[in-house]
Amino acid sequence: MAYPTPVAVPSLQSAAPSDWDALICIAENFRQLPDAALTDFVSQQQWIDQRIGRETVTSICPAAPGQRLILAPTGPLLRDFDDVRCIADVAKIAIQQAKAAGAVRPLLWLQTPADPRYSEALAVAYLAAAQALWQPLEGREARGELQVEPVLAIGLIGLPADEANFLAATEAGRRLARDLCGTEPERMAPLRFADYCVDAFAGTDVKVKVETNTEQLLVDYPLLMAVARSSLAVPRHRPAVIRLEYNPSGPVSKTLLFAGKGLVYDTGGADLKINGGMAGMSRDKGGAAAVAGFMKTVAMLKPAGLKVVAEIGAVRNSIGSDAFVADEIITSHAGVRVRIGNTDAEGRLVLADLMSHLRQQAKDAVNPALFSIATLTGHAARAVGPYTALVENGAARKNGVSAQIAQAGDIWGDPSELSSSRREDFAFIKARSCADDVLSCNNAPSSVTARGHQFPMAFLVVAAGLDQSSALENSLPYVHIDIAGSGVDGGDWQHGKPSAAPVTSLAATYLR
């Protein structure tokens, strides 16, 4: 699983010319480049090519490594609404031009504004470049990695040497997340999803356990198995629960627990998606992919004092004569009777059982915090656009959990919007009769439902059996992370590149 290696380079002058074959310069303007010869060259070229300073341009420059000079202007950076993604956007364009010009080891220099918003701008530019260079797993397997991903390394001028390892580990996690999310439903069917995780963590300190026995799954994950019920007739579509666990070598001071929604394909089930709504539903496993990606970063960085446990439900929501249907009442792992409101709200059922298992482990954990990550609702994309939605309980809000993740995301180009859990959300999912304890959802699309991305968090709290103690110090901090709006570039779930959100912001929050 190769990717362009980040290399810390102290200065342009210290870079051996034979090691690099292009120079990318990202700046608001090009009046002061890292070498006087480059500054003079650009000043002369601007008389010839008026695109310079207005758009990204590649020039033949004797003073640049490999004689390739890519000038990528950012435009204004210090307006109230600007953020580090202004740099990420042009880094994606610039690296594509470097690749098209034949460069395989480009250097990247960044004119960093003296503003706290851009404190990690060089690292963000690297991550954006790696995102732009990623190509789908099926394409790499069919055509060869070096054919479709020829760039081997990116030199980062001015990057502190100790930052390179963090960047490499973060990108390794993001790459795993993109591979798992962005791959078609047969190549990444549940059992093959599990196999890919096993291979990804081979030889690391992350222990992997995969449960595929359907009889055992029915006992331990009854809601998950209801979703999977119609897929059981096809052996390769049968579900898997993947457990990943990292234990530090010394004492534990913090425990993170993650549940990941891994719908490898979502037809909607009996509430069938129509009017082309199934296109892109092989990416409904983006939450599970992000969880596995974060665990990959953990495996490479081996953080001291931090224990991380994850459960992933890899399931196919198929349609057929044995599909679960609305109005069924199914008892969750936590013993909660769930009335099904709509079978296309399947992800929260999978998550609830995973979270119930994690809840049990949290009872004996040191300083635990629980997270669910999912491409859960169209409402999240409608409400917050291309941002990750963080919905937290009172204990998480008291501890500032979401605020920390959002702050890190702003600096690292992986931004979030904060939401709160409200009493209306719990009223929305309350039982309507004595036959059940909770309603999974209404029968309208989430995008047209008031608080459509907040109320599912209330369902998860109830169905997973999380304590709703009035004393916040006795409650488990819990944040539901909905990446329906942020999970792919440009919001194109069929063709857009998976973004691996929120791997970067989680790594920046907990692993630095």
C-alpha cells in the first residue's frame, strides 16, 4: 500500500538536485521565493505569461529541480472566512500538474501566512496532495500502482524533521480509509472488507478479531443481523464484525472506543432506494473505513498511555423475500425493543449493537470516550454541507470533546460543525405503545426531517443502552460523527474521491 512519502527538507539550498525533479511553490504572490534566481526568473516570466499569479502554471526553469517549476497562487488568505483549505485546494492542482509533467519526486515550498489558522499549512498541503494523487484500489490492482500512482515522495521544505513520521502515519490511515470506502461492493464485500483489515494490521500492535459465524452474530448483534438478513442467502455477502484493539506498552491514561458503520452496499432494503438513489451506495461504509484508517495511524505511531478499541460492522443491506421490514420489533444487544420505522435507516441499527458492546467495555476502561462514525443521514449533508457533523451528549460537551476535534480540524483542513443533542430528539424516537421501547426513525427522508441528523444520536443512546444519568460525571462521553457531507470530495458519492474524514482531525487531537 504505497503512497507518496513525506520527506522533511530543511531548505531548498540543502536539497540535493539529483533527489528531486520539480519544485512546487505555493504562495499568495511570488515576489519573494526561496532562491533569488527563482525570484528573478518568475519576475521575467510574468511579462511573457500573464497567467502567473492568477492560476497554477508549470514553467521550464533552469534554476528548479528537474527544470520543472509549478507556481500555485492561493489568492487572498487573511479574510475572515479564509482557512487552510485555500492552500489545500491549490496543492491538489499543483501536484496534478507535477504528475502530468512527469515528476515523481517533487519538492514543495509554501509561503506561510503569519496567522494561527495556517500553523500546519505545510502539512495540510502534503495531505491534500496525497489526497489528489490517490487512485481507486481496483484501478491500481488492474493497471499496477506505479502506472496510476507514479509519485513516490514529496519533499516539504521547512518541515520539522519530527513531523514527517506523524504525516506518514496519518496519510497511511487516510489511504486505508479511502481504499476501504472507495471500492466497489464486490471487491469490498463484507468478508473481503474484513480480509483487507486483517492484512492492513498484520505485524502491528493492533489485534484483529473477525466474527463471521452467523449464529453467534445473531446472539451478539441482533439488530445488525436484521439488516443482514436478506444477504445471508449469498455466502459472499454475509456479514462480519471486525474488532480492532490497540494497547500501549505502559499504563493507560485514556481510552477511545469507536463504532464504525460498514454498509458495503445499501439498497435501502424493503424501503428500496429509487430514482437512481443507489448509485454511490458502495461508499456507505465510509464510517467503518474511517475507523479502520484511524486505527492504522494508531498502529504506526504507537501512542503511549492511549488505549483504542474499535468495532466495525461490515454488512450488506440487500433486498429479497427475507428482508426485514418496517413495523418489525427487534430486541437490541442492550435488551431494548426497537420498532423499525424505515429499513433505509439501517446504519443506526448496526451501530447500536456495536456501541452496546463498547459500552460494556467502557465500564472498566480508564477515562473512556465513545464515538460512532457513519455516513448516516442526508440531513447532515443538507444542514452543514461539506463539513463533518459532531453531535455530542452532555458528558462530551462538559469535557469539550467535540470542541477539541473541531479546533484541530480547522487547523488541519478537516473541519467540523458542532451539533447538540436536545430533548426534542429523544421525544422524536420515543415509543408510541407498550410493544416497543424506541422507534428507529420516521418514514420520510432525513433531509426533509427537522433535526434529521441530530435525532439519530438519541436513538443510538437509547438502543445501545447508554446511561442517561443526570450526573454528568457518571455518564460516558459520547460523540456521534456523521460524515455524510464530508466523506467524499465534492459530495459526489459515486465518483468523488473519499476524503477519509475525520481521520486527520482525530489524529491531530489524540495522537500528537
